Amino acid sequence: MIISDIAVKKSISVLVLAALILVLGVFSYLTLPRESEPDISIPHIFVSTSYRGVAPSDMETAITVEIEKKLKGIDGLKNLKSVSSEGESLIDVEFSTDVDIDDALRKVKDKVDEARNELPNDLEDDPFVFEVNLSEMPILIFSLSSTCGLSCLKEIADDLEDEIEAVTGVLEVDITGGLEREIRVEVFPEKLAYYGLTINSLQNIVQSENQNTSGGAIHLGDGKFQLRVPGEFTTPEEIYGLILTTHDGDPVYLKDVAVVLDSFKEETSRSRLNGLQAINIAVKKRSGENIITIATAVDEILAKR
């Protein structure tokens, strides 16, 4: 009865305390991150090594075993598993759940660096060390499809990418599918040799001309303005008129030794929606951000289109 008596005597204090708890509860509910798949730290780190054309038994003895020797002494190591297949070695390094995964990742990279001297010298790529991070999985994936063509869809997707990445809490936006414009210069080797040019010299000239330069600054009253001289190529015709050298006193233009094609980059991915060509846009969020707020903001951007 002591608590009830105090509550009756201090009724105003009880009401203030109840109001404070209510306000804090509402504030916490509104600001607390909510998502269907919360961030989970998985105590696994993987080491992947490629060695094309090598048999599984040789992969095991030449790469997998050598790396495992270095990894066995790491603190907090719980289990070490590996799979050696043709041209590929994958090692699963499992740690105890109380181990700091960032610190473990650093230690594994250090041990793999130590093992490089024991690996074959003709490896094309160094062993790749990575972790599984669920927070980097896309929270939204949507597709764009139309009859306007993949190049048109790519322009729309690029505009959406800039708008979505500006949303608070968005980590990055990945675009798959579509065609990206590429200006390609195809050289005639015999003409280059005739004018005494090389591929490297042609490449250096094009790169040096295809860039913007600073024009300094000017002062107008109390203001200071930076000047920029645009120099990047915008059309193939501008590249054709580029002077490479002189021959018998006459200028040699790029059009004399090469042809410029306005085409697209080689496709690395394709997407389809209901049998039609499409572009996929995947949205990733930052760790700890509210998935509902991000999804609502992205929906508002799409609704304006």
C-alpha cells in the first residue's frame, strides 16, 4: 500500500511521469529502424583463388593447403573448411560468435598475404578475401520495360539512379541490363605505319585532347569566378578533326588513319520482364537505416515519372 499511497499523494508527479513515458515511447517507435531482415553478423570469412586449367588435386596441394597452413593459427578460429575444384579454391574460415568480424577479416587478409610467397608465381589474380554482409543485399529491386529501346531505358535508369542515391539512407544503386553509349576508334595499322605513328602515340593524343582544362579565376567586384575550358569530345565528328602529326608539311588528321564509331559497350548483363527487354534497378541501404522510410521515398520518386 506504500506505493499506492505515494502515488495518490504525488498525483501530479505520476501524471508527469506517465506523459514523459508516453512521449518517449512514441518517439522511439517513430525513430526505431524497422525491417523484415535486420543486420546479422555472420562469423564466416571466405578466401577464393582462381587458377585456370588446373586439376582439383593440384589446386588442393598448390593453393588450398598452403593457405590453410597460415590460417590455422588465427585466434578465435572455430572451423576451417575448403573445396578445391578445377581452377578454383574456396576456403571457409569460421570464427566463434564472440569474435569481432572486422578484426577477423583483417587477420585473415594478413595471413593470406603471408601465404602468397608459397603460391604459384603464374597466378593471374591474388586470392580474394571477403565476408558475407546481409546489409549489402538489395532492399528493393524494380524493372523498367518499354518499347523505346534499351538505350532510352538506360537514360531513364541513370536519371532515376541519381535521384534515388540522393535519398537519405541509400547506400548505392546498381543497374543491370541496358546499353551504354561508347565512342570507339578503330585504327588502320597500315595507315599508322605509313605516317610513322603508333597505337600508343595515337591513344596519348586522343586522351590529352579529350579533357576539360581550368581557365583560372576572374574577379568581378567582390565575387570570384572559376573558369573552365571545355575540351571533351561530344560527337564523333569532333574526333575526326583531331590533328595527330604532320607529313610532308601537311597535317595528318585522325580521319586519315582511323574510323570513329558511335556504338554501345559490350553487354555484361541482360534483364527481361514478361518476355520484353528490361533494366533492373537494385537499391541498397546503409546499415541501421529505416527500410520503410527509404521504400516510401523511392515510391514517391517513381510516382513522379
